[in-house]
Amino acid sequence: MAVTRLKRKDRYNKTVSRLEVKNLKLATNLELGSRSKQSTKDQLAKNNAILAQLEAKA
């Protein structure tokens, strides 16, 4: 049986779903005690520290 080529819509869905999975994997929360500890130098940690300071003042 010949291999049929995907239609444009299906090709698009294939790539979009692959990218969504990639983004979801990157965006998962880090669990406590996991080996991939969140860096203290990354922007998210800096933002959280500043937010905590502002909440403490308020």
C-alpha cells in the first residue's frame, strides 16, 4: 500500500501538537527535592523574590 502524504491541515496539527508537548514539558513545575533544582539566578526566581519583598512591606 502506498504511503499517502498528509494534507496541509494534518501536517499543521502534527507540528503544533509536537510543539505544545515540548512547551508543556518545559513549563512543568519543579517538585521539591527533584534533581533539577530551580536556579536562584533565573528570572523567575528573581521575580518571586521581589514579589515576596513587596508583599512583606504591604
